[in-house]
Amino acid sequence: MHLYLHIPFCHRVCPYCSFYKHTPGKTNLRSFIDGLLEEARFFAQKDLPSLKTIYFGGGTPSMLSPTLLRTLFTGLRQTFDFSSIEEITLEANPATFTSRTAQFYQDLGVTRVSLGVQSFLGKHLETLGREHSPMQAITSVHLLREASDLEVNIDLIFSIPSQSLLDWEDTLTQALALQPEHLSAYNLTYEEDTAFFQKFQSGDYKDDPDLNAEMFSLSQEILTTSGYEHYETSNYSLPGSRSRHNEGYWAGNDYLGLGPSAVSTLNRTRHQNVCDTSQYMKRIASIGHAQEKIEILDDEAWRLERIALQLRTTEGLPLKYLLPDANLDSINHLVRKTATHLQLINDGPLLVDSIAAELA
């Protein structure tokens, strides 16, 4: 089983991000950590499988103080069996990084740090509302290298407003110079309830499918030529450094989500916690959990989800999820059928969403 903890706090809210997040405001952060641990104990009583990975996401988990992070890790170790854990990832902001930070994370048991760099060009960081500079991003990776043995993931975004293909190549080149074990390259999408979406609706920002495709293809060309495995639509890794946590999601493994807005799927029962930190803490104190939305995934819902997720991976979609009368003629040049799986080839990874819709 995989464990995800959602830390919803940010120093400032990025205008493109649709995840549940907010500034701490008057939230008592110690009480919030106590609530997370109380929720963990509630689910630990249910005789869940052993943990394989833990992922601290957000929000900005790295903005928690060392004292609070130590309290959280200590409480989790007292609640869950850590003996089978293969990976612990913590998302971090490059703006607040020191050599002590890197060593502290390693001492906690973190094995992988995911840096939300997004771009190595200042003008694009400003557009995205990021609070770090390109130099701070570079320095954070160097500090991780010098002070710890942690694996590094760098998150990047392409198709940022006003970003050219040459800009994107520059960012990829600077990322490669840092030799991270893992890179994620995400196409910017305009999500509802974000400032970017409002600008998109007003016509200030535009989506260019042709430029998106060029940037995607450039990422694939540059990164694979440099020795990175393109193992999922948006993810690249050096051999042996895939994100085990994310692979668990794509494969359909059970996962438990803790924190406001966090989603869990256990035995095909999915629930989402209330998307309100104050209400989350009140519910935890009252009943031990904060489940708000519950969905039972029947066979058809599960099949459609497997198509949407597993088709994105290099291993591909198990053939058992295809309908008996599935006609592959129209996408024959984009897929390869093995004895057990359907895999994307040629421009298939670029067109994964439309291919998944064709197979649904």
C-alpha cells in the first residue's frame, strides 16, 4: 500500500495550481500535525497492508519547521510499519533550502526530494508566481548533492504563457546540467478555479496545441538522448530511479491519503477528505476521519481508469482491459500489441488522451 500526506500550506498561492492549498493564516500548525497523526491512527486500526512508499505533497511540505516535520515522522513511525518501505518522497520549495535542510531530510528517512523548479528562466518563474529564482533552484540541487545521498526529482512545466521553444530547450539544458535522477515535464493546463483559467477565458492566455506538441517532442528527444527513460507520459528517470509511489497509482495499487482534500482508494472504494483545513481538523477531532465523498469503483469504472493511467506507461495497458470488439485499425500506427499488453509507439505518447478515449 502507498501513503500520501497532503500538506496544504504555501507562502503564496501560485496562479496556475488547482490543488487544494492556502497560506497558513491563523492555522495552528502543531494542531494540524496532531490531526494528521490522529487520522493515521484511525486508519492504522483497519489492518491495512504494509506501506511500500510515502509521499509528502501539497501545498509545500518543506515549509513545515524541522520540529513539526520530526514530530510528524516520529508519529508515523509509531503508527505504521516502516520495515517494507522502498521510498519516501518530500516535495520541497527551492526558495528555502540550506545544507542543513538536505541533511535533516535524510536523517528523517526521506529518500527522494521533489523540487518544484518549473523553469530555469526568471521571466517564466515570475509568470508562474514562483518565489524562487533560477539560481536558488540550481543551488538547492547542489546542496542536496553535497549534504546528502537523496535522489532528486525536478518538476518542470512547458507551454507557459510567452514561452518559446528555445526557452523550453534552455530550461531542459539547465536541468540536465544538474544531473537529477528524475525529471517530470508537465504540459501547462488551464484548470478551473485558478487565476490562469480566468486569463485563458478572457483571451489573455492562449493554448497552442502545435507548440505543445513541439515542446513535448523536444523533451522526449533531449531527455532520452541524455540517458533518461521516458517511462510515463510526463516522467523521465535514469535507470533504477523511477518514482515507485507514482508507479503504484498508475498500476492501480491501494493507497491511503491523509490530510484535507486527500484521496484514498482501498479495495476499489475511493474516498476524498473534506477540502477545508478547518473543517478537516474539526472532523478529525470529532470522529477520527474526514471522509466527505465516497465512490465504489465497479468493473467498468475500474477498466476505464486503467486505460487512462496504464496506457501512459512504457509497460502499457494489459489486454484484459480492452473490450472484445475493440477495433485498433484507426490507431494501428500508434500502438504495438504484445502477447499481454498494448503499448504506445511513434506519436502515441503525445496523443495518449485521445487514444484512451478511443479505447474506452
